[in-house]
Amino acid sequence: MWAYWLSVPEHWREIPARYRLEGGQCEDCGFKMIPKRDVCPRCGSKNVKTVKLPRRGRVLEYTKVWNPPRGYEYYTPYVIALVELEDGTRLTAQLTDVDPDEVEEGMEVEMVLRKVRVSGESGLIAYAYKFRPLLK
Amino acid sequence: MRDVYVVGAGLTPVGNHWRLGIRDLAVQASIKAMEAADNPKIDYIVVANALSGIVDGQENLGALISDYLGMIGTPSLKVEAAGASGAAAAVTAAGLIKSGMADNVLLVGVEKMTDYTALEDSNMALSTSIEREYEAFFGATLESLHAMVMRSYMRKYNVEEEAFAAVPVLMHEHASTNPYAQFKFKLKRESYMRSPYLAEPLKLLDAPSIGDGAAAVILSVSPNSPGGAVRVSSWGQATDHVSLYMRKSVTEFPAVRLAVKRALERADLKLSDISFYKIHDSSSVAALIEIEEMGLTERGKAIELVDSEDSRRNGSTPINPDGGLKARGHPLGATGVYQIAETYLQLTDKAEGTQVSGARRALLLSAGGLASNVVVHVLERV
Amino acid sequence: MKPSREVGIVGWGVYVPQWRITSEELARGWGREWKRYAAGIMVEEKSLPGLDEDTFTIAYEASVNALKRARIDPAKIRAVYVGTESKPYAVKTTASILVEALGAGGDARMTTGADYEFACKAGTEAIQTSIGLIGSGMIDYALVVGADTAQGAPGDALEYTASAGGAAFVLGPSSESVAVIKASLSHVTDTPDFWRRQHERYPAHTRSFTGEPAYFKHIMAAAKALMEEVGTTPDDYDYAIFHQPNGKFPLRVGQRLGFTPDKIKPGLITPYIGNTYSGSALVGLSAVLDQAEPGSKILMVSFGSGAGSDAFHIEVTDKVVEVRDLAPKVMDYVNRKRYVDYSTYARYRRMIKMLHDFSSY
């Protein structure tokens, strides 16, 4: 299966979004998205500019994953969540630094950069955003 | 446009076919279907499959299967739309006939899922139907998205986890007499609550298992067949955002709503014209939302229907009389063709063990990914 | 050693992973009696990285915190140095990832960047390099990190102290600084007290030889030479920070130099989180900046095995007060903790492996 080995160019071109939360905003209807798209998914406008998204948000929905895909075995169980950022932008991310049983809807979270996937001992380390409960 | 008929069907049981490869499964089902239709001259082969590239390392299935059927020279191609590949391939195949490009088409759906025996590998293959770079990369699986939909559904409609047992219980009950089913046994509600979590609150018994299988049907411009014919009277298709996070609602499948509406309107039909339904129960909660989106019940009320006698084979609204994805099995890209093949047998009174008596018309729903590509067909007795 | 243009700390920040294991639990893992075996090092518990953490992720969060206090656009940073002996990639600079994550050097990424290694003093070494760049006027701002996910071999004495964490500093002109680095010097000899060979997973060390001829000799020589050059005595300092491989050595070396424990303890963090190696003295300095009054004088002396010491004379300015609360403090991270048992520790440190593990690192 090809996906054992992470594609370097694929991760590399996603770095602005994965490291710095750079997304898109429609200049016509204002809708914000990650990643940036050429066409606004809400109004169809092609005027979409690059914007930096806020680092804080809240958990809309979550699940504790017990049955992982290849490459995520060692992290299991982990939490996948739908997160809504402060400006309303939504994304899918792992939660980290949290007891999976303490996660709840509405939990306030902030972006951190963590290892998301690693290609074995010799391949790429793919860092990207995860979210953790706000530091107290 | 010309009418399209199903004039023959062939199935293999769904399961672990350790000794059969993807080409063997496809060939076995195809030969059965062609023999059932008295071996018409096939103008086109349409192969439905979702995972052969990633699991088998084999693409170019169109040519491969025509080759192994001894039919080289016959035009052939593969159609892919994740879990709805079978139904999408049927749209393609029917289109060839309607347009006059072909008179007889062999439609074969095949999926070989067990060649990698670790769940991690299957999960990775199944994750190809969600958005790779912004869902799967982060560790999300198709199951984990169903799990979030389930938790939202529970909260929104105040439903307990136990209640979802109704879906697998129904599917297993119906599959228990289906000779082609992967799981031919009934399920106790207690077993549901004891089953392990895949992604909380989604449990092992909420979701289909991994299985191999192939189903084939012959689509024809002519209803003349020794085994009888069933008319493909309508179809509808709609798409949605592939990724869950882009959607306005987590507990709705608008593509299901739209595809069903298109299919019914196209043939000027109402739900009351339908004798039974085949839904895409890729998880218990997905089954419930589909039932609601079709308009069979109000939102949040589908469990009552699934739990009642109405959803049984001899009830008023039979759902998945052959056991559905959960218990008949879900060989991903082949499932849509299984639905058509089983419905052909139903509407020609040949559904051994699972016959819905007097059924006239059926609505078939296939939902690829997390209902991001939905295809509906209406089939009726001629 | 003084630059022609005075250089200072514009912002500081730290990060310590939340995971902890107690010395008692580590001893239990090997059937040892904690009180006899490990209590003498005066480290109650240590931090360890989570499965998704490494030196880069630590450096990143510490840097984000330092930038919050520095209140400058990351685009103005023209040098990024990461001092570490646990590089995520043996070859590929951690600094390159940090430059990209922070946007250093602006959209064109016009910045230099490198990883430094000198055992536990790689971070202070990077500070000196940056003093050179800023002090000479080549650049205005540099970002310096000392961070590690230190390796202690299973069952080895280092297992009780080798921990994870780091500190980051935005350095710049003294006029904008919360603390001015008035002078710095270094002392280096070939003293093989501790090392890790190219393809080894865990370091080797020379037990008691790491003390007198290594730690004590180098720190004392550098400290004395710096004080002599600046013209100070221990009495002139409000705080003294020494490399802290355990809880005991910094107090002892301070005492021998003439520093009372009350000047050392505010910057002595190892007893709570273990030895963060390249982060060790720098986390201590951050803890002092978290609380020091304007006008305070600080002596910081790092130590790196192999061996050498970098000494710094630092004076705190009025600006320290206004930026202090802009980011989490050392004690915020120290107090944020979750304990693990030895089996979880072994898993998190990847001392035990899964069959067919494609997520290994």
C-alpha cells in the first residue's frame, strides 16, 4: 500500500495551513475555510484570499478512536474533534494533552504544533496543528 | 430515451474468500449473471470497484475483467464513487443503454478487501473516501466521522446508545435467511452493548465488517429474458462536501434528501408507491439519518420505525429485506450492484429465503464516503 | 567579552511537557529502593515528552511564548538557533522547521538558522553567537532556543533526571530589552565526561568523573573569569543560575563560589522537572525573569559535557514587569502535570515497540 510512506511534496505544500493555520476567506460573502480553496464553498465566488486563522476555538464534536488506520497505532486511543475557531472557521484535528474522557462539547482549545505522523524510523516527520485544552 | 431492464443477476456470498482473487470473484458473478440472462451479446462491461488500487495494487479493472471473462475486444471501464461505486456504475451502464451506445451491458461490482488482514490497513483503505489531506492525515477515519455524527445525533434527539441496537438487530434478522449474507445469524440486543468501541460511541456492531464479494447484473434494452425482467424506472444522484467539518449540519445528509427527491420526481412517484427500501447502513446512525432524509419518518424518529414490525420483511415499510450492509456484508464498491441484483431477484419472485411477497417497486440507496456521493435507483416489476 | 553594541533579552518563553514520572516510580521499574538509590540527587520527579512531542514541538511553543513577550513581528527575526542534543532529525535542522512555523525572516524567509550541539550548553552557546550578530549590527533580532527530550538509558542513573523541556529567547538591542547581557565568556577543554556516539540511542557517562574534573572545574573557571573581567563578586548578584543536572550540584558549586542558596533556588527548576539538558540553565534563567525586580543582577553559568561552560552577566531592566504576564510562566508549566507509571513511560519514550509499527520514531 502506497500510503505507508508519507509523500514529502504533499506535506510540504500544505505547510502554510498545517504549521501556521493559513486558510482562505471569501472576499464576497466572508466565509472562512481551511485549506484555502479557489472557489468559495458557500457562495461560489472565485475571490478567495489567504488569511491567517485564529489559534483558539472550541470543540463542536469529538470521538475517541480505538481502531486507527496504519501509521497511528502507537497513538491509540486518540481524540479526533471538529473544532470551531474563534472566527467560526471549522476544521478537523486531533486533541492532545488531554484525557480523552475529559473532553466535552464546548471545551475551549488552542492550537499547538505536534507530530501528527511519522514515516517509520527513516522517513518524514509530519508536524501539523493539534488542539489542546486552554492552559489554565 | 430508451428503457433499461435488469434481465439477469449473479452473486457470490460475501465473506473471506481466501482462495479467490479480485478477478475470480468478478468472473464468477459475471458468468452467473450472463447465464441467467441466457448469454446475450454483451456490448459493454462496466466494473464497479472502490479499493482495487490501494488494496490489490490493481487498476485497469475494465480490461482485466474482460480479459479473464474471455471477452477481450469488448469495451470496458471501471467506475468509482467510494461506497456508492456500484450504484454509480449502474447509472453509467444505464446511460450507455438509454443513449443507444449499447444494447446489453454487463455491470459487475467487485471488492476484494481481505488481502491485507490487519484492520489498520483496511482502515487506511477506507479512509480514501474521506478527505485525505485535512481529515485522514490528522488520524480521522470514516468510522470516526460516523462516531461524531452519532454523538451529535444522540445529543440532538436525546437518544441513548442502547437504542442504536435496533439497526443491527434488524439487519441481522433479515440476513439470517439470506444465502449470500456474510453474517447469517440473529443478534441479541445485549451483544450490541457488549461490543467494543471502534470510535466512541460507535461500536463494532454499528458498522459493516470487512468482506469480499462480487455481484453482477445484465442491463438490457429488451425485457426478454428467461428469468424475467425488472425495469430501472428512475435514478437520482447528489453530492455533498467530502469532509464533515465543511458541512452546515453534522446530523443531516442533504445529498440523500436531494438524490431521493430527484429519483422520485423523475418517475413521478411517491414514497407510498415503494414496496421496500434498500438503505446504505454503513453505520447505525447513518441508516437512521437516511431513513429520515428519505422522509419515511420525522427527524429523530427513525429508530421507532427500525424497531417496529413495519420495517420487517412482511411489514408496511420493509427495510433491507436482504440484511443490508451490516449483515449481508459491505464489499464496498460491489454493494450497489448487490442491491440491484438482490432487488432483481425480489421483483422476479426468486429471492430465496428473503422474498418480500408481492413487492412491486423498490427504492435503492447507496451513499459513498460519509454520504458525500449518493445514488438512488427505483426498480419495478415489469 | 562585550559586544560593541549592547545586546539583551527582548522576550523569554518556556515549555515543559505535562507528563511526569516520579523518581520513586522509576526506581520501582527496576526493583530498586528509591531512598537509597535515587533520593540523593534531589530530583523528585521529571518531565517526559508525550508521544507527539519532540525537541521541535517544545522549541516551537517556547518560541511562541518568547514572541508574545517580545511583542515583535517574527518577520524581524534574522537568526534562529536551536541548541539541542536530541534533534528530531540527525541531519535536517530543527531551526529550519521553526523558521517556517513562526514565519521568521518574513515571507521571503531571509534569515539564518542552525542547530547547535554542545551537550547541555548548546542553548547558551547560541546566545553568544546571537550576541555577535546583533552586537556587530549585522541583524537586530535573533531567536535562540535551548530544548531537549533527553535520553537516559533504561536502568541507568541518568534515567532519574533526563527530562524534556526548553526555553526560548528573543534577543535584540539592549534599549528594547527586559534584561541586558552585559558580558559573557566561555571556557572549553577536552574532558570526556559524557557523550553519545553517532549511531547510539543513549549516552554514556563516566559517573563520578562527571563531577569534579568536568562540572565543577568548568563552571568555576568560567564564573571566576567572568566576575574578574566584569569586576564583580558573588555579593553583587541577586540571582545565580548554574547548569542543573540534578538538584544538588548547582547548590554545591554555588556554595564553593560564594553564593548563598537563596540566590540559587529561584532559578533551580530541576528538582521539579528533571534536567532538560540544553534547556536546563535557560529554564532556570526564565524562572528568574518570571520574578526578578528591575535592577536585579544575574550570573548564569551553563555547562556542557565534553566539556565547557558559558558565563553571563545579566542586568534586569524596568521592561521586565510589563511583559511578564504576557505568556505562561515556568511555574505554570511546572504545575501543569499528569503522572505516568513506568510502563507508560517506557511506551512514551519508545523504549518498547509495537510489531509492525509504522508510527515509530
